[in-house]
Amino acid sequence: MKQQIIPTADGSQTLFLPDMNEQYHSVNGARTESEYVFIEKGFRFHSGPMPTVFEVGFGTGLNALLTAIVAEKDKRKTTYFTIEKYPLDETIINQLNYGQLVSEKARQWFGQIHACPWNVTVEINPWFFLHKLNANIITSPLTGMKLFDVVYFDAFGPDKQPEMWTPEIFRKIFNRSSAGSIFVTYSAKGEVRRQLEAAGFQMERLPGPPGKKQMLRGIK
């Protein structure tokens, strides 16, 4: 599938997929959206000292990089599982400007995040342990992992990839989540909220990142 690197409003880049008319991150600010939705409203909202994060949609690795930065800053030993069926090609990753927007050590972490092998746990820094799953969440049982404390649901939008936003997947995630776990997504669609409530999460709408009126957060 064709991919184009495009700038976003905060200076960070994202990938645009012409065939789907969809981008990996918000054109109103890729980094800004990730920091607001997943870090502020998800990772930092959960108070556990040693959280386990589960990300649906590894994509460009931006969410993983920003979590590694905050885990080290906050001194929270974090285990980060991320699932991706179609990893990006190294040539695309090397063209993204995320490394230019962070510190030198975080630039090295970004390289490690993409260079490390799939399906094993790797220490990126003393506070961040990454396990990339090259798998399809639709068919994966999600076993063999710690219970999730924070879930980043960052699949393509429900109108573009409806097979990812189903009651079956939400129940699967709920069943693998710890009591008090946090589920965050940029989507605020009513059907998504209702399906997450049916799976067992207590849902709330929050103000969204730039360009979006609202987002969703759930608590188990």
C-alpha cells in the first residue's frame, strides 16, 4: 500500500495512505495528539508504579517512543506490549522526523524500538521494556502477557477499518485487563462507546486533542 510522509501542525510528521484516504496520526499535530490522548489521558492517568501498557496499532512507533520518554522521566518501570499485523518498512521509518524532535538519548531509543526483534521482550531503557507482537489482534488470543493496566487503542478509524472496532475485540481486551485499568482512544463515536460499555468498561467522553471535539476513556 502506498504511503506518503506529510507534515502535521506541530511540526511532527505522519503517514498518509492515499488508497484509504487515512493517516496514521492527526494532521492537527501527530505528537500533540499522541501526548494528549495516550500519555496524558491514559498512561499518566493510571497511578500504578509499574504499569503494563497494551497498544493496538504499533504503526510508526510514536506512542511507544513517547511512553519510553515519560516512563524514564517519571521513574515508572513500564512493560509495553504492542501488536501490529503489517510493520512499516525500515526505509519509511528512517524518513520520519521523530528523532529530530527529542533528546539524543530518546533518538537512540527510537532506533532501538524499531530495530529490536519482534515477539521477544527487550529493554529499551531501565524504565521501559518493549514486546512487539507481529500478529493480528482479530485472531490472536492475547495470552502469555501480563494483564493490561493501560490500553492505547490506536487502530485506523472505525469507518476505515471496522473489523478492528468490534464487540469481540473489546471483550478480548477487557478480559485481559486488570481491575482499574484504563482504556483510551481518539475516537468518540457513539457506537464505539456503547460497544466498550457492553464489554464492561465504564466510559466517559473527554475533550479531544486539537482538531477533535471529544475522545473516549474507559475504566475497568
